[in-house]
Amino acid sequence: MIELIQEYWRPFLFSDGYSTTGLAMTLWLLCFSLALGFVLSVPLAIARTSRCRALRWPVQFFTYLFRGTPLYIQLLIIYTGLYGIAAVREQPLLGTFFRDAMNCTLLAFTLNTCAYTVEIFAGAIRSIPHGEIEAARAYGLSGWRLYAHVIIPSALRRALPYYSNEVILMLHATSVAFTATIPDILKIARDANAATFLTFQSFGIAALFYLGLTFAFVGLFRLAERRWLAFLGPAH
């Protein structure tokens, strides 16, 4: 066990001497996909709750597609399937993009978390009391100003407990990145197991990393909920 840690602590944490690996790679995959998925999900959530079918139905199809299929399959299709299509492979920009494992992995993770986040935010928008919206309109807010100053801030606060679950699930989902040969925590654990045959120790260390990250994110979201959801608590 000690020899395993001495030999693989650098790859498990941040680098193997040539590239980013392990914990650093997992956090990069997680933060990038969550950030881009969050940015995309806000306007899509507005479209998802729109009364206009032309806006609502395409977003609804997108969320059903990516929530209804496993992330593992989505990664395989994007990483190996799309590049196998001649029209994609022969187009310079698309060919270059889909030939890179990192690009494909980040795209799959971003689309997947975006689909779940859209539904979370759309549900939060629907849960806003009608009185809040009417009060905002009484102050003269309408259109984009109503969304920017009232609906979106209120929905994001209300969505915190549910979005925290999505962050944790996405953290665990990054473990499928090894499929695209991305050196995340699980890939390093698999390499260590193959080299040392210490299966319990190799994957046990990986499990501890995921467990520690999970506790850290849970703690951060609890602090955020205490600050931004205090208005939902009982009056004193």
C-alpha cells in the first residue's frame, strides 16, 4: 500500500510528468462542463417554460434525449461514432474537433449536465410564487427586465438544493472519461491496478478521492443554501 502511494501519488493528484492527470483532470472536466452547461441551461430553461411551442418543444426533445440515454453511450457516440461519419471526418474543423478525445469528452459531459440543469431550472422557474411576479410587474418590470431582476435570481436560489445533487452526480459521472483514455482519477487507478495487481488499494484510493470531493461540494452547497435560501426559512 505504501509503495503504491509512493509511486502513484503524483499521477493521482495532478501530473505524471507529461500531462495533467488524476484529481486535477477530474476537477477540470467537472468545472468546465458544469460552467458551460450552466451558461447554456439558463436561456434554455426560459425557453423550456415558454408558452411558445416553437421554443419549448426543441428544448424538451433535447432534455428527453440526453436524460433518457446513459452518459456512457453518449460519450461513445460522440467520441467514436461521429468521427466515423465521412461528412464529419472530411470537414476540416469538425474532423479536428472530434478527433481529439478531450474535446469529445467535454462536449458529452456539457450536453449531459446541461439537459439535467435545464429541467432543474425550469422547475424552479415554475415554482416561483405568482405573487412575486405580480409584485415585480406592479413596479413596472416586464420582458427581459422581469427575468433578469426577479425570475432568474429567484429561480437560481430555489434550485440550489437540486443543483447540488446534479453537481455530485456529475462528479461521479466523470469516471467514464477513461473510456476516451482521459487520465482522470479512475484511469490512474486502473493503471495502478494493472501495474501492481493491488485492486483493493488502487480503487480504494480512487474511492477516497471521490468521497472527499463529494463531502467538500456538499459542504459548499450547504453554506450557499444557508445564505441564499434563508428567506424560505421560518420567520423569527
